[in-house]
Amino acid sequence: MRTGYTYMTVAACAALAAGPVSAQVESVQVSADITLALASVTTADHDPARDNLAGNVTLQDIGTIPAAADLTLYHVLGNGDRLLGFDTTVELPGAVRASPSDVVRYDGNAYSLEWDGSAAGVPSGARLDALSVDGAGKLLLSFDIAVALPGLTVMDEDVVLVDGASYLMFFDGSLDLVPEAANLDALHFAPDSGSIYVSFDIAGEVGGMVFSDEDLLQLDAPGGTWAMAYDGSDQHAAWNPGDLDAAFVAFVSGFIFADGFEDL
């Protein structure tokens, strides 16, 4: 089966050639588009929460976020820093101003602008709504609408890799049977295994897998097989009215990959 992975780092290709890597999910860190009561914890739409898949949910620290903002981008780097993004322009402590096309870094104490979307050619009106990194630390991004980037046009179910000033198609959703009406709105990539974890803003079916908008799906790149990685409503009934719109996946063995940001 042809898959939508049209670009992959040398390290990731070598890992796939060597065979599949065991990547049992240990926990997920997720955020919803509305306030939810998960287990004994109330999570607002700007909160990431760690679900250990055994009934325990804990809020994760990303500092002080404006109440009106919805967290739409979330990734944990190998050094513990967080990459963040929001659905609206935010003013953060330290005079950091970020629009919905920007990526913010939070190091546990302070915020900084990690990536300026407008400076990188993201057109006005387009918002980032999914984020991860590849094995070399390059950003993987998805948008909420079809976007004409410098040298590349992408749909809202696609993922692009930011390579300096250039964009490369990383995941073409149409090649992996993603419904045209679905917007990819949460993302995690595991370079060592080649698996991509995604959530969509609607319920649907892909590759024979029926999903809802609170679910996180896994696509095994080598085999092109879709599987359920996190069924939100099975874990917590309170997920039913919510849309999972940001995610980070941790594995039983810890970080099974280097994200390239450790020494930055």
C-alpha cells in the first residue's frame, strides 16, 4: 500500500530499513477544545493533561496562558522544553506576542518565539493546528485550511516539514485515505518507528478504522496500517463532547527518539 510519507530523514529511513521498533504507548499528553473533567482533574482548553492510560490524569505545566486561548500545538522536547501554539493571538509573560501561525517555546520559566509563521511565508488567515518534530529537530506542521506556502500548496489533512526556508510535503493525507472533509488537528511523529499519530476534527473512517474527534490514531508508515492509539471516550466518557486538538505520545521505554533540540 502506498503511504503518504513523501519525505523522511536519513535517520528515520535507516531505522525503518532495520525493522520495526517496539513503541508501546506509555502515556499521552493531550488537550481538548473545551473544558473537560477527566478522572479527578478539570482541564481547560488551554491545558495539556497527561493520561497514563490507567485512569490517572495530571495537568502539565506550561505557565500562565490567557483564559481565552485554546492550546492547539503541543510537543515535549528531549530537554523538557515545550513547543506551544494557540488558536488566537496571545500576549504571554515576558512581552512575547504570538499569532496562530507562530510556535512558542516554554522552558519552564520563560517563553520565547520559536518560529515566526508570517516571516516564514504563512499567508494571513492560516492557522497552525498540529505540530511535531522529526528526528533531526525540524518542525512538522499542519494547517487549518488549504495553504499556498512558498513552493508548496497543502491541504488541511497534510503535514509539511520545515527545512530552513523551504517546505517539503511530509504526509499527504489523500494518499493514506484520509477523508477530504477531515482536518488533521493533532500530531505526533515517532522517528525511530516511523509511526505518525494523528487526530481529526470530525468523526469518520480511514483505512477501515472508525474514529471520533476525541481519538488518536496511529499510522504504521512501513505497512500503511491504521490503528487506534488512544480512544478518548473509552478512557474517559467526558471526552464525548470534546475534540482532541493537541497531543504528545510517550513510550514505555521513555523517549525512543532524539528530537534534535536537546542542545539548543
